[in-house]
Amino acid sequence: MAAAVDQAPSSFPSSPFVVEGAVRPWGDGLFEYMHPRPGALHVSELTSIAVREGDLVIPTDLDALFDVKGRQSGKVDGRVVLARDNKTVLFYPDKPFVPGDSVTVQLRPGLRELYFFGVGRYFADEIGQSVITTREGDLVWWTQEVGKGGGMLGVTPRGHLVHWDKQPNDTAETAYELNSTYQLDRHTISFDGDSAILVAYTKTNGTVHNVVHVLDADKNVLLEWRTIDDFIGAADPTLAEATKDPEDAYHTNSAERTPDGNVIVSMRNCNLVLLLSGKTGQILWRMGGHTNDFTFIGEDMDPPFVGQHDVQQLADGNILMYDNGLQRGIGGTRPSRALELSLDLNKMTATKVWSFTHPNKMKSFCCGGVQKVDNGEGNPPTMLISWGYTGPFFTEVTYEENPTIIREFEGLDGHRGLLQSWEGFSTERPRLLLCSDANTQASGGQPSIARLQDWTMHFSFNGVTGISKWRLYIGADSDVPLSRHLMERSKTAFEEIITLQELVDTMAARNVTLTTDSNANTTDVALYVRVVPVKGDSELLRPSKALKVPLVVSSRDEESGAVSVSPPRSAVPCRCYQPDIGLREHLGRPKPERESPVVDMVAVSECARACADSDKCETFFFFEDTGECQMDEKKHEGRYGRTDLHSLGGVVSGRRNCMYERLA
């Protein structure tokens, strides 16, 4: 089952890497790669057709290259594309194939018949929350996705975030931007220059079959591998325990390019790691499970790994993985760990060279990952370990025989943590809001709103890195001048907080007064506040909207009109609000022609109270730019019940009962 190993190129040691040379296993020895494979069944009705000889292609007369006919659909028209590798030629049909059809593919010249394949059908599925922190664990960015699942998948070579989320219309074509009806798996994506490796799945005869795709920057599929093509008979690695959950017998959770150009794949539910040829898509070797090709050395665990995640091949050829240690009753009570194995493909051995188990002996059935961190020239590497849904979020340890913990981030759990260089920008504005129960409580457990110190302004800039400080400006109307700031504060956290008492005291110290018309008999006055983040030493970023702070006049100087102020009249409880969280259906709302320059917390409070006074409202949504208050009969709460809440700027939402609930 293992591939023969030839002499390796000088850039790689011979032992851990497979060297194939020029291979053309498809089409009677004419092609290095073909998709779909000859005789393939249950192929997506939106599939493309691809061939690759292995040599560079001169892009002339490609339009007439393919002749595609379906037994039911007849002649199939389409367009022909040469992928960016200048080797792979793809045929994209103008319309989907007919489900259940048998399709014949011929190539000119001579219309030589290559093969046929059968067309199947597809199915769909669902998705959680993503965060970005600094290496020290300080929050930088967060977002709420629809439902539960993957979220953050990584960073592209260009520094762009890759983020998994469903599209509002839920179609496979938009959720997964490929011309096939496979569903994008939320576990992983990896990059190799301009190409990306994705994992997808499709359901056939009650079994979820897994698919690995390699795409170029134009989304052309350079390589597709399917479990349904290779896992047949004795070659099927399905474990006996998987019969308890036959729909998810394989569960591919990672697929990455190896240093020598192949693709390494992890399948959790059969305790299997595969190496796929980057040229042909054929299996080169199998590690783990009951179709294992290797002998394990120096390993006292049996089986050597169970339910693994995040499998990689390092530059030296070693295999690094997060060994969960248990799944489907296999593994007993053994704890999870990070594991590194050294390969010898001449002897087909895998030798344990490094591992780390947390002192707390944590056991993680789901998720997790491990990353070898290059800390720069002259600094030893470290290992960053994510523990899945058992927490902590990650642990960084020394890379030595007896590892020690350098740092640990608790308080969160998640699928996997990644440490990557990233600089964040935003097209949105910083967020600035006002609320009332952040500091103290009156007797009886109700929030106190009687003092200025009981009211707090909260400001942050989600996803933006490099902020060193904030500047705060005030004005008498929404057009707050930015010529001179009232306050400057060093950035200390993701969200900075200033009390109204601190604001008023600073105004007094700077001889800044609020005034009204001395002849007016008004008891209310509004102060408008804006904040501007400062990046580095002096780069001013985009300012926030103006926050309207409603105050009550407690005294007035009749001659100058200067006033002393008290807090707003009505409470705006901080715990009531979810800033920038709306419903998934709100993503498709038309944007107003003009952005509202003001955040009016009085209007937000009125919306919250209208919901609280309604017998039918459970959740309210206030849209800042239009002033619309939308009330919903659903609660939209609970870890697994929040299937339709989604990050959305310019909306403030909250629950009905929080306006009158006692604080715990």
C-alpha cells in the first residue's frame, strides 16, 4: 500500500519524503491527473471536468478540446479554461448535469473516448464565534456567526483573514465558491502561494463522503480527491466503532500542502492520516487506523494517536499533530497531547521524537491543534497548543525534551488557535456607546443611575491593530470639531471605559463649560462626544460617530448660561445591549443613502422600553442610521439557541426583560 521511494532531490532528505517522478496513471498512461476519475459515481451535478498531462500547455484551440455527452442530457456545451499552473485544462458546463446521468468525456484530436462518470446529488448543513487576540491574550477582534462551528480559518499569504460563514441564501454555490454542490467543511483551509486547499463533503447513500480540493486564485480546481473513489472494500478505513454514526465515518478535519508538494490529510473518525500525491491525487501512504502502512517506534500508546486534529508535515519531514487521545470509546482515559513523529519511508517506520501532555491531563474529544512557532533568528522555536473545547484556549511551551509552559490563555475555548502575523484595518467607524449599570448598584439589586460615576462611555475599534491611544472630543452639536481634544488616554484594553463623572471633571479642569440660552427655561442639555483612535505615535484613524449624551441641568449661571449637570433621566442598562449584533436576515437590508452622524442612546432606550412593555416582544433591534425599532417574538439567546444572531454594524439589540431584571 506504501508508494515506492526513489532518490530524493538534494533540497529534501530522502527518508521522510515521497518522490514520484513523472507519473501518468490515468487515461491509459496519458494523463497525470483526471477529474472526475474514470468510472466515478455520485459526482456532483455542478462538477467541472479537468485533465492534466503534467507538461505546460500552449493555450490555442482549447475551446474545441472537449466533447461531453450525457446519456440523458445529450451534448453538453461549456467553456474551456487553462488554469494558472498552465498545465491543468478544465471544462465548465453551461448548465448542471442531470442527476443520475451517465456522462462520457472525449478529447480531440480524433475524439478519443477517455472515460465516463455518473452524476449524483448533494446535501447541506450549518456554523459560531471567532476571536483574534494578541500573543499575550488581549482581544483584538471578534465576530458572531450564524449557529455553531468553524469561524476563523486562517490568514492568506497576502495577510487577509479567511472566515467561514454561511451566506444568507444558504446555497452551496455561494457558501462554497466552487462549481460543485459539495458543502464547504468548516474545519480548515490552507494556502500554498496562490493556491488554496479546502475540505468539503457530500452525502451518498447515507454516508458522508469527504472531498479535498486544491484551487488556484481563479477558483479552478487543480486537484480533487474523494473518499468515495479510493475507500472501497478492504481499502476502506472505516472503524467498527463508526457504525454507531455511519453518516460521519471519516470526518476530515485538516488538509495541508507538504514541503515537497503533496497533500497531507487528517481523518479523525478513522484515526487515519493520508498522504495524497499533489500530482495525481493518488494515496501515497496511510498512517494510523486499520489500514496503516507504518510501524511505530518509541510510542507506548496503542493506538499511537486517536481522533487527531491539525496534522502537518514540517520542513524536516516530521509529522506534527494534536492527538486528542479519545473518540468513539477508543483511547480510554488517556489525556490529549501534542505529538511529533519522525518518518523513515525506506523502513516505513514512524518514531516519536517529541510530545507534550498538559499537567492537568486534559482530555479533548473535539477539536484542538498544534503549531511550531518560528521565533526568529537566534531564538529557539516554541510550540503553541490549542486544547479544543476543554480549554485553555492555548498553551505555549518550550520545544525541548522536558517542555515548560511559557504562557497560557484561559477563559475561552475553541476549535483551534493559530499564531500568525496580521495587521488589522477596518472600513467601519470605532464604536462609542453610553450605558448605566457598569459601576454600582442601589439597594435591592437595581442599577444606580443617580450619580455621574454610575454612567459609562464605552469605545473600541474592532479588528484594528496598532492603536496606542485614544483622543476624546466634545461639542454642542453632532458636528463635533476635531481641532482640539479634551482627553487623551493610552489604550489599555479592547474596550476603554470612561465615566461621565470623569468626563465632567476633565471639562472643569480644562475650563470647558456647557451653556444654554440664559433666557431659556430648559431642564435638559445634550453633550456630543466623539473619539479618535491614534495608531503608533501620531496617525489619526477614522473618528467615531458623535454620541449624544443627554444630561439634566441641575443649576444655571443666569449671566453666562453655564450649567451644572446631573445624569440622564432614564437608565440605559449596559447588560441590556448587544452592540453590533443583529439577525442574519438583517444582512440583506438595503443601506440608507446617508449614514446617521449620531448615536442616540435615548432612542435606543425608548426601543428597549417599547419591547419591555409589549406582550409579544422578546428581543429588540434598533437601527442607528434609520432610527427604526424592530421587535421580535423570539428570545435569540442560549449557546446553542443563537442560530440566527450575526455581527452587523450600526445595530443595537437586546432582550426584553433586562430593563427590569435585578442584577445578580
